[in-house]
Amino acid sequence: MKIEARRVASIFREMANLLSIKGENPFRMRAYRKAADVFQYFSGDLEEAYKKGELNNVPGVGKGILEKIGVILKTGRLPAHEELKAEFPPGLMEILSIPEVGPKTVRLLYEKMGIESIDQLKEAIKKEKLRYLPGMGAKSEENILRGIKLHRMSQGRILLGRALPLVQGVIQELTEKASSFIDKISPAGSLRRGKETIGDIDILVTSSHSSALMDAFISLSCVQDVLARGQTKSSVLTPEGLQMDLRVVSPNCFGAAIQYFTGSKSHNIALRERAIKRGLKINEYGVFEQQGHRIAGEKEEEVYESLQLSFIPPELREDRGEIAVAEQGSLPELICEKDIRGDFHVHSTWSDGRNTIEELVKEALFRGYEYLAITDHSASLKVAGGLSPHQLFNQVKKIRELDSRIKGFHILTGTEVDIKGNGTLDFSDEVLGNLDLVIAALHTGFKQDRKTLTSRAIKAMRNPFVRILAHPSGRLLGEREAYAIDMERILEVAKEEGVWLEINAQPERLDLTDVWAREARRKKVKLVINTDAHSKDSLGFMTLGVITARRGWLEKDDVINTLSWGELSQIIKAKRRSD
Ligand SMILES: [Zn+2]
Ligand SMILES: [Zn+2]
């Protein structure tokens, strides 16, 4: 069995959490947590990297961790992890997965009240028992209850950023194992529509030899359990509890089937109603006339054509008005990943990033970009190694020097400057005026009321040096809801000031959301799609940002980082927006 880096990350993360519940040496705990962060989004073959000794120099991976990785790769498990797990009731880990509940709280609940499960926790909150624990109050009860709701909602769903590589891996492995049996293959469902979280995964395939294909499918390396194995459909479970279905369809129905299984449900209902009005019937086998004569089904485009609609890209199929617009033939020409010419939000080793500026630039060149902005954190964000004005000054010098040595590529100096409690920025205008690109971001005070949060952001946006507002809603999928910011108002001010709003492409952020991105476009606010990468591999999150932009109906012209360097440099030449 192949061990994935994700598995290693989850073992280390669990160890860090268990040690923390136990109240052990914080140093050991941090070592595990750091290692977990490293391997969470590790791309490439972990076993190969380990054998070649490539892990030896990775920051955050010490000798002890390295040894443990060796054990996990060899046996699939880690005895120290299992022993630690055996010390606590299994329900504690589930309590820990509730947003708002950290290891210290879990320990408190367990030791003082004997709470071992989420149900017991809910019961205790109902009886208002938690508020009398040290450091707790009625407010904490409320917060935890909201956390439980958020947790229950996200259960059984995984992030698009996790599902996408998983499915790509499955399709690749399946194609390698059974290439001679596979004709067409494609994911369907919410994954194909690019939703931010995915419930289960549907894959459609046409095959001349479905029995052999099913055998290959149920023996894939990511299969934990086989739920069903049939002639035309099989279902399996992955280690993270995700259900994955493979469905064999006949080649002449593939278009109708992929349309049908891509959904969304409400989009399909609307299509069906439209078909009925025209005296047609639509299902997973095709579009039929009253007498049963089939008029479409082999190609997906034909399905829409037969209903007098232009082709609706999967990302738009949410019954948000796309059918009416497709009828008029005026769907937007959606932005594509190849339209992106650079990334404006990237962290280097100068703050909390894991790669040097040189490494990041190399990766950007590899991706075919024309420009990259280095935007490390500012001083007040100490946990993220924020730069002092002096350090930033040195970084700017270094970047300008590096930039002058690389031909045909442009490195922008920048910062992700913290918006302080009173809405002022962490750097003076004098410091900001020395930079090519200033991003402002809220990183504190998430629980403030709507008025306070909104006015902090607006004050920052009124600063003439600020070009971009990062991750505007602050939500973290499955962990933290958007803060109480007045987004309508933010859009208005963005329009007034010419500040660009970010679609942050981190898998757990995707912020702005598709819905707000569309609203921004309606209001003619410009957007940027940034990865907020903390390592060179994370520049690849751009895919997720572009999918979100597509779901927000965005075209190339709505997004600033599709501009050529010639066009962009004209804009940012002026350090102040209004100049
Ligand atoms: Zn940030
Ligand atoms: Zn950032």
C-alpha cells in the first residue's frame, strides 16, 4: 500500500493534538505540528523523496520526525501514535475537530466534567454547565454550539482542493491499470461544477470491458472499503470516508449522462421543465421527442442545443439565472487558468513562507507567469514572522537587485500589511510608498461587530497606497464562518476607491466566494486571484481560485492579474491609486 503525504500529516497532526490534550512539553508538540504543516500539501511521491534523502534538508523536519516517517512508510502506522491514542477515549478527537474548541478546552472538559463525546458536550451546554468552568462563560457556550453546527455541516464533505487531486490521481491510476478498457472518462457531480466542498465523487466512463474495469477500480490504492461492485456501477470508500462511484455508460449516451450526473439538481429540474414545455423528455440517456425518437445524447453540447440553449459551462449550473442568459446567448466568456499572468500574494522565508524568493520566482517562471509579487507579513503579525520596516527595506533592495538580473520576468515588491484595531495600517505611508503593491488584510478581531469590522476595512481601503483587500470575508471552510463584515459596503468602497478585491485561492478560504465575486463583477469592481502561497507548490492553488472565479461568472477582463506586464506596469507605476 502506498503511503500518501496526507496520511503522514494527519498522523503528526493527531499526535500534536493528543500531546497538547495531555498537557505535555509544548516543544515536542510544535515539532509534530510543524511537520504536519509541511506534509499537508506535499506534492510528489513521498516514499521516493524519502529514499533519495530529499527530506533531509526540509525545514521543520528534524531527525526524530524523519525516523518516524521511515516507520510509517514501511508499516503504514506509527506505534507511538497508537499508544498515545489508546490513552484517551476516541470521542475526544472528534470534539477537537469542532471549530472553537482547542486541545486545552478538550482537556478541561474531559478532566473536569468527564465529557467524551460531542453529544455529551451538547447536553452539558444545554444545561448551562460549561459557563462555570475556569475561563469559560455563557459566550463560550454559544460559540461552541455554533462550532458544533459548523462541524456537523462539514462532516462527510471534503474541500475541493483535496478532492481535485484525489480524483486526478484516481483517473490516472485507472487509466494506467486499464487503459485498453477505457474510452472516455470524466468526473461529474459537484466536483465538475467546482463547488468549494464535495460530498461524494461520481466518475463516468465508457468502456468495452466493464467487468475488468470494475476490478481495477475496486483495487485502486486509495480504496479503503468496497461498498458495492456491480457490472455498471461500483462504490468504494476512501480512508477519509469519502464515497466514490464509478459508473459505466454507453458511448452513445455519454453526453446525456455526464449532463445528468453533473447536476446541480435544481439546474436539472429547470432544464426538465424547459424540455416539457417544448414537448420533449430529458433523462440520463438523452433528449427524446414525444414518440420516443431521440434527438440528442451522445454529446453534452447537443443536449443544450436541443433545448435552444447555448452550452452552459458546469461551473454555472446552479440555477442562478444561467438558463435565461443561455437562452439569450449572452453567457459570459469565463476566465481560464491560462489567462492568468502572475500572482500578487505570496509569502517567502522572510516571513512565514517555506521557500526563498528565488525558489518562488523559479516556480512562477515554470508556470509561465510574467510577474510575481512578494508580499510578506508586516511587523505586528508576530506569529507569522512579520517584517519590520527595516527588514522590508532590505527585502526591497534584494528584490530589485534580483529583478534586474532576470530577463523577461518582473518581481514586484509588496507587503500584506496588517489592518490594526483602529483601522490604521501597520506601516507608515512612507514605507508603503516605497512598494509596488500593497495588500491590506484583517488578521485580528474576527469577533468584532459588523460596524467595527467594516469601518476598519474601509479605513484601510481609503489609504491611497492600498491596492488590494485580501481574503475579504475571513471565512475558513469548516473552521470559521465569515466575520460580520458588511460586504455590500466593502464592494461600494472598492468601486469608489478602485481597490481590487481578492479571490484568495487557499483551499480552505476561497474568499471572496463565488456569490460575492459575481456581485463584485455586477458592481464593476475589479478582482485579483491570488494563491497566498506559503510554499512554491501552493502556487498551484491558482486552479481553485480560477474555478471559484468561473463560478462567479467572471471573465478575463474582470481580473487584474490577467493583464500583460505592459498594461499592469502602467497602472502600478503610480504608487498612489489616484496619481
Ligand atoms: Zn492574510
Ligand atoms: Zn497572506
